[in-house]
Amino acid sequence: MVNLKIDKIDVSVPEGTTVMEAAASVGIKIPSLCYLKNINEIAACRICLVELKGKDKLITSCNNVVQEGMEIYTNSPKVRSARRTNVQLILSQHDSRCTTCLRSGNCALQSIANDLGLMDNPFPDDWVDEGWPRKYPLVRTSQKCIRCMRCVQVCDKIQGMNIWDVANTGSRTTIGVTGQRKLENSDCTLCGQCITHCPVAALHAREDWQGILDKMADPDVITLVQVAPAVRTAWAESLGFSREEATPGRMAAALRRLGFDYVFDTIFSADLTIMEEGSEFLSRFDSLKEDGMPMFTSCCPGWIRFVKTQYPQLVPYLSSAKSPQQMFGAVSKTYFAKVLGVDPSRLFCVSIMPCVAKKHEADIPTINAAEKGKDVDCVLTTRELARMIRADRIVVGALQEEPFDQPLGLGTGAGEIFGVTGGVMEAALRSAYYLITGKNPEPDSFREIRGQEPWRESELNMGGTRVRVAAVSGLGNTRKLIEKILRGEKHYDFVEVMACPGGCVGGGGQPIHDGEELASVRGEALYRLDKKNPLRFSHENPCVQQLYKEYLGEPLSEKAHELLHTDHNS
Ligand code: HC1
Ligand code: SF4
């Protein structure tokens, strides 16, 4: 152990601990804008400076390790003055029109400037707007960039994509797209991890919610909303409510208050996805074996974008099933329009997703089954939902729980766990077991595939058939796994891939908590919902059964193919 004093408090920590971590161990939080543990420890922002007794120069606490006998001061007059100057220098190059900024109230720079009592921006404010609306779902506002390098490092070290890089030098240093490409022309997967790790609003998702207010006010338009599994774990995080208070029933009530005519649930179509994808897996099992390749899940558009640019030879091994978001849209614009007895063009289908890539997915021209218009008309992130709730001054704590509407609002626990890494696989195995053996397994018998390790694998005996499965999340991990498969070092029959670390619960459209990773706690919340759900198997969803009986026939039928499958060719 190393012994030192921080702000006169005796501290004892293991060798190799940074000064910042040592301070945190005794409750002293040293501010920083760029630090991300193990990802970005480059002291670019110089806000975490501390004074080391006996030294003239201040040192950065995020990348200097403790030494025996050190005496550190985190708030000495010298530190305060240097920290203030450094924040002012950052502000000198930052568009500080905070009242109209997307991250106002959730911006690390804003809160540090406030904490330091910087009530005035000492530098002239003549920033020019880059103009709204934007077409691409991921937006970079260069005037807000503070060059902390987090986006560069997250995209490189976690996602292995290298989309962002440093451009120019000196005072013109900025972040640009590698190869001097436009973002739209790069291989960006739209996972949005750069957004959730940006401390300010230099990176953000396109906001689309204003566009649906008119639709909700129009008496000729029938608005439907579907909510993704992962959204229920996080929708009220930024509204000050705990996960226990922010139940799915209260979320349904909030959506009705906002003005949606029908409040539905993506877990309904997650169950439908299992019926289609599970049946497809069984029908392709022998030919996949001959190729020595697995079938890959297809519900994550970040992963689909990744595979198309990085491993196009694997596209034929993707499941042809559309994602639950798109299946929902297709079913609502056909079957549900019929149930209501209205022309589908009167329906306006909105999704609330934890995801930025879903905004792109809904815009893929060949994804639509509706005769006119799109299956999913507008995709909002979890952050946009919270913003709408705030804008309408809805008090979450005062809402009574309300049920989702039927028939597209009923889902099973298997559909709920889609939002956490391994969940799609677990849900598929529950139903595949039933399809192979004719009986249900113990609902939790495939829990081996749960967990936060980069990837998990399992070999299962399904009524005498050996099935080898894996689930991976994060695109850096995915690349490693795929390389092993291609080199013949790993053999699987079925592989689930989710682009975001931890799955959709850690999605790029989820609420932002500077430097804090909440994917695993949100994932646990989904497992609790699954356990509480009286239905644990997708094939037992009565509304999905009714849909097949009344409209689709059976899984993989011609109608099902027309509405629920795609060749991923655009
Ligand atoms: Fe997901 Fe999915 S789990 S992809 O992350 O298959 O976004 O939550 O809605 O479509 O169900 C997202 C989540 C979501 C789809 C489902
Ligand atoms: Fe979107 Fe989920 Fe895929 Fe992330 S893991 S890109 S949130 S679908």
C-alpha cells in the first residue's frame, strides 16, 4: 500500500492508483472534463490539476499515480486559480449559448463553470448557428467541441471503428472524420457511443420530436407509439425518479398524457421476431452447418451497418427477420389498420428507442411493407421522450399506472430482455427449445448467456440436438469474435450481436450520465421485469398467436415474409 495525504486526510491505497482515484476513495471528487477510466486518461482538459507539496508545477491527477509520502492539495489557491483559467480558456473556444443548448442542465462544462462561480463568459460570443434541421441522425456541432478526445477514444478503443480523429494543429486543432470524409460517407455505425460519452453537446442525435406535435393535434391522424424494451429502464433517469418509481405503467400513462392515441409496446413485436427468427434458425440449421457458419441476429441496426461495411461477406448469414421496431411498424400499418377499419395512411407510427441507429433504420427505403409511406414514421430517443415530458410539465410521481393498449401492447418477459446483451439469444432459445422438443424449458435455464463479459458462449442440448451459441456486445468485441470465427477458431450455430456495450440498455440514445456506465443496472431491471411477467415465452404471447391466426398464417408464411423479413440489401 502507498500512504499519502490528500487535503490533510490520511489516505492508503494500492500501488498504481492514480491521485484522482485516491482522492475519490476518501470522498474527494476532483473535477475533470476528459477523463474516462481506461479509455481516456490523457489529461487533455487540465481541469483535474492538483498541487503537490514541494513542487512548483501543478500536476494532473487523472494520470499521475500516488507515491509514498505525497502531500496533495486539491483546492489550494494555486489550484483554484489555474482551474478557473483553464475552464475560461476552454470557454473561449466553446459556443456557450447554454440556454438554448440541447445539453443545458446536463453538460459537464456548464456544471464545472457554475461550480467555479464563473458567472460570465469573458470572451466574445459571436458563434453562428450551423443550421437545423439536419438530415443525418448523428450531428456534430464543432463550435461546442472542447477537444477532450473522448469521442476519438471511445470510437477507437471500445467500438474499434476509428471514425473520429484529430484534425489541424495549434489553436485550429479540432476533431474531424478520419480520411477527411463527411460523416455521412464514413463507416459510422450510428451506435451513438460518441454522443453518450461527449461531456458537452458537440455530438448529439438529431431531434425529431417537434415534428410529431402537429400530428398529435390533427384529428385526422391516429398516432401510435411503441416503446423499446430498454427505454423502460431509463426513461425517467433525467427526471429525478428512481427505477422503482418509473414503472412501465407510469411510462404508458405519461405517453397518453403527451397525446398519443394508442400506447403500444415493442416487446410485442420482439415476441413476433422470436417466432420468425427462431423458425428461420431451425429451417437454416443444416445448411449453416454445411457452411460452418452461424446465423447472426439482425435486430440491431448498428451491427447491420457494421457488418455491411466491415464484413460484407457475412451479410448472407444475417437472419432475414426485420427488427422488432420495423416488424411493429409493418404490423401496425397493415393488420392494426384493418382491426381499426381505417386507411393505413391515417396512422402515424412513432417509436421511442434507446438508439440513434434506429432513426436511420426506419428510413431504409426497402424496409417498408406499407403500401404508402413508411412503416415507422418517426423515431425518438429515450432522451427526446424525457424532453417531451419536461416540456409538457408532466409530473411522473403524480401519474397512476396505466396498462398498454391491445393487441400490440402485450409482450412476454422474453420480449422484455431483448434490451440487454444476451437477451435476444435467451428469448430465442426458450422458444427454440419448445419448437424442437414440444415442451417448455425452465424459463431461466439459459441464464448462462447472461453477464457483462465481452462475450458469452454456451453449448446446449436441445432434445438431442447440440446447439452452440454466443452473445457479444460492443463492436470492438464483435470484431474480435468475428475474426475468430473466420479463422476457424470458434464455431457457433447462432450468434447475437448488439453494437452498444451491454446491449440496448447502454444505447446511444439513452440518458447521459457523465462518465458513469449504467448498462448493467438497467439490464438487471429488465431481468426483474422478465421474472415478474406472467408470460415468459414468446410463443405463448396470446396477441402474437391471434395475429398469426387472423392475419399471418404461420411463421415464415408468404405474408410473414412480405411484412416481416428483408434481404438487408440497401
Ligand atoms: Fe433494442 Fe430491439 S432490443 S434493438 O436495442 O430488438 O433500440 O430496447 O427496441 O427493434 O425489442 C433498441 C431496445 C429494441 C428492436 C427490441
Ligand atoms: Fe441501437 Fe441497441 Fe444496436 Fe445500440 S445495441 S445500436 S441501442 S439497437
